[in-house]
Amino acid sequence: MQAYVKIGVGILVVGGLVGASSFLIGSKAPSKDMMRNEIQSASKSPESSNSFMLKGQTGIAIKTDEPEYVAGVKGFFAMPQAPGAYPGVVMIHEWWGLNDNIRDMARELAKEGYAVLAVDLFGKVAANSDEARAQVGALDQTRALENLKAAAKYLKDGGAPKIASLGWCFGGGQSLQLALSGEDLAATIIYYGNLVTEEQKLSSIHWPVLGIFGDKDQSIPVSRVQEFDSALDKLGIANNIHVYPGVGHAFANPSGANWAPDETKDAWTKTLSFLSDNLKEADAPNPTIKQTSAAKEFTMTAFYEMIDDKPKPQFSLNEMRVKRGDAVRINITNTKGMHDFVIDEYGIQKETPLNKAVTVEFTADKAGSFVYYCSMPNHRALGQWGTLVVEG
């Protein structure tokens, strides 16, 4: 078991990048700080999301599904397309339910080389904070744990060698509850979720815990985090508790009033590092193609030019030829206009911000001719596309 150095005051909990927060079973009523954040988050646009902010960090092709992982309940599943036994993550939503934000975050985490099952503990998505509060209040914790354990079993049956749980707010507390249930996990992550501080209950945890909190959180006060941290230390449970100064509850929720972008990015970096340290084996499949001399590399620009007084969007490279099994690296720079890069058959959609070089990397494991194009309105129809030819 790897030891972790604490930064600030701590707990080990993960989650909290997406969606609003909620109080957990057995916790106090939500504070004004929490309620303000939740109400505002419900009214913000979908573009105000961490998945939007983190979008395009990798070019890993993924596949998704909506399996019935427990009788009568469907979740959202995402994993890399390339064959392999990927470590699994049980992802747990906040009090709104399994909404589009959580689905997007499952996709983003899958691009990092994980099999991610986002669970559904409510069966619906709340339209407002009153509905969300009612969902939490009516939760049957016994059935919720059966749901979460079924999710872990689904991942294990699919070949995941190790399992972690990750949740935000309400889901952060449920991530801890799963750890206390006797389920065999490799890591627990809680983002400002409801905490348990009794040493006897915490003694069932035999793996590292990551906790992410804010020191201005009126719902999960620093004193509570300190109690949790102290109990973990006494039990010898490896943990990394990080309390960010100057931020409140749900600071990693981009659609809420407390959103702190810099702290959010840092917390996600810590989350990815924590998962990698505890779930990935040295010989585990890694869908990220490293820069090696064996990779087939291409460089091109995305732009538009005026022809007959009309803009014509283009890629500077109209064809790329590789062999099946080649590692492919495509370096793209957008020099004018708004563009992205898409190959449907490989599940690739990469943002190309203006004047910023981005890289798409994947393994050409399908033979044939595939169109790559820009998905911006009318760009493909106006000629911004090319052909990827995979021989063999």
C-alpha cells in the first residue's frame, strides 16, 4: 500500500468535478452555501461543465453502453475501444442523479485508460433542488449499497483487475459508504462528501483514500475533515487529504456559484495521479500512444481561406496512409477560424483551439478508408475533410 503525503488539512474523498452537491443520509440539512450553489447550477448552460473544460485532453477512442448492471437499473458505461483488461471505476453522481454531466465525466475518465460505470441510484434526474432533496431523503441505503456492489461486480466480471469508487457530494458520501460496506476496493475517492469519523467503522478500509475539500465549505467543515483525517491516521490507512484554501462547497462544480477553475484542474490532476498509482499495473494496457520513433506521424493545419468572397474551411493534408496496427500521431494546429478533428470510426473528436498545437494519438486497428473531418456547421460540406487509409 502506497503512503501519501498530506497537503493542508485532510480527508480522503474523491469526486466533485461535475454537477451540484447535496447532503447525505444522516447529515445536517444543506447550508446556504450549498443551496445557493445547487440552485444556480441547475440554471447554467451545459457548456459550463468540467467535461467541456477538460475536453480534448486526450485523443483516446472510447466506446459507451447503457448496461442493466442490476435488475431494473441501467447505468452509463465507458471504456477504451482497444482490447484490454482496464482497471474499473464505480462513478457516483451527486443528488441530481445520473445526468449528462456525469456521463461526460465518465467519458473523460475512460479516455485515461479506465472502464467506468456511472451508477444510477435514483432512477431519474431531478429537475430542481426540491426534487433532488426528496430523492436523497427517500434513499434506501441498503438498496443503494446493493446497487453499488452490483456495479463493482459488473466491472470485475468484465475483467477489471482492480476497482475504485469516485463520487461527488452526495456521491462522495456514497463512495465512502461503499468502502465501509466490506466491498474489496483498491482506492476510494471522495469530493466533499459526507464523512464518517468513527474508527471502528473506518477500520474496514484497507486501501488508500483521497479526499478533496474546501476550507470555506459550510456543509463539510474543516473540523470534520480533521476528525476524519485523524481517524485514518490512527488506523494506519494511507490517505491524501487536501483542503483548498479560500474555496467553498462544490468548488469543482463549474455550473455553481463556488466554482474555482484552478483548484478544479489541480484536484482532477490529483485524482488521475491517485488512480494511476493505485489501479494501474506496470504492464497494464495503456491506450495513450507514447512518442516513439515507431509511430506514424503527420502534421497539418486547420484553417479557412476566402474563395469567391466566401470562406472555405480546409485541412492542409487531404490524405494519410498507414498500415493496420500502426501507432498514429497527428499534430494539428488551427491557424484561422473555429475547427475540430473527427474520425467517427475511431471514436475521435478533438478540439483544435486557435493557434494552439494539439495531438491526436491512436492505434490504427481497423483496415479501410475512413473520413476525417471538421464537425463545425457546414465545414465538412464545404470541403474540410480528408481520408485516412489503413492498409491491411
